[in-house]
Amino acid sequence: MLNLTSKLRRVYEGVNAWCAGASGGILIFMTVSIVYAVISRRFLGQTIGWVSAVNENLLLYHTFLAVALVLQKEQHIKIDLVLNRLGPRVRAGLTTVTSFIAAAVCFIIVWAGVLVTLSHFQMGYFKYGFINIPTGPLYLIIPIGCFLLFIQFLRRAYYHLRVWRGVIKPETPGTGETAGIG
């Protein structure tokens, strides 16, 4: 069982790393295309209309591809003014509860996202603008990204539950073993 769990963890973390890499590639493309459009308009007097249309849609992919890895590395924005004043066991208990709640919210988004995405594929909906884009493929990333985030919240909750119960000791921040899940 441990070997299977270890393999699943490596696969999941590999998928997260690949998604984050793709997100970085999207960000580079977006940056280069916007700079190109600005230079083209400023110095050549030519407006490149597709840049804005494509980049507003790529922003959705950029966000949902990277979100699970950001949580895995605990590099998300936290307001920890109160948490820092609590002991490690209480902090672990609160983090367990909030992680389970967040996992439940992600599951609902995955479920609704799958239903909406399937209906958009079946009905052939388009987002009309400078470029007409089918909305099925556009919305597909939402349930995918939220599913990866759902798994990561469950992993995070399990880790902090074990800390709260005293099974393991909390990791020291900044040691590279963020969230103790890796």
C-alpha cells in the first residue's frame, strides 16, 4: 500500500509540476505577445486585435494550471496574523478544518464545472468577439484545475490532522518540506 501511495504521490506531483510549467509557458507567451502588440501599435501603427482576445482566455488557463502547485508549496497569500499567535497544535487543527472546507468547495466547483463544460461541448457554445472561441475547451480547465486543488487540499488536511493528533511533528517553515506533504 505504501508503495502505491508513493507512486500516486509522485504522479500527482509530476502532473502539478507539468501544469505549473505549462502555466509559465503561457505567461511567457502572453508577455511576448503583449509587448509585440504594443511595439507594433506604437512604432508601426498597426493594431493586432487577436492579442487581447487570446490573452484574456489564456489568463484563465494560466491561473488554473498553477493553483494546485502554489498550494502544495504553501506559497499562496495567507493572512496569518492570528495563526502565528497560536500554538502548533491549534494552528494544525484550524488548518485541517479550513482545508476540508476548501476541499469541499473545490469538489462542488469540479462537479458544476464538469456539468457546465459538458453542456457547452454538447451545445456547441462560442464566446464571440474578435476571435470566436468555443467555450467547452475554454471552460475545461476549471474542473481540471479545481480537481488538482481538491486533491491538494485533502493532502494538506491529512497532514495537518496528523500534526493535530500528535502523530507527526510540524515541519519547520523554510526547510523546503512545505506543508510536510512532499
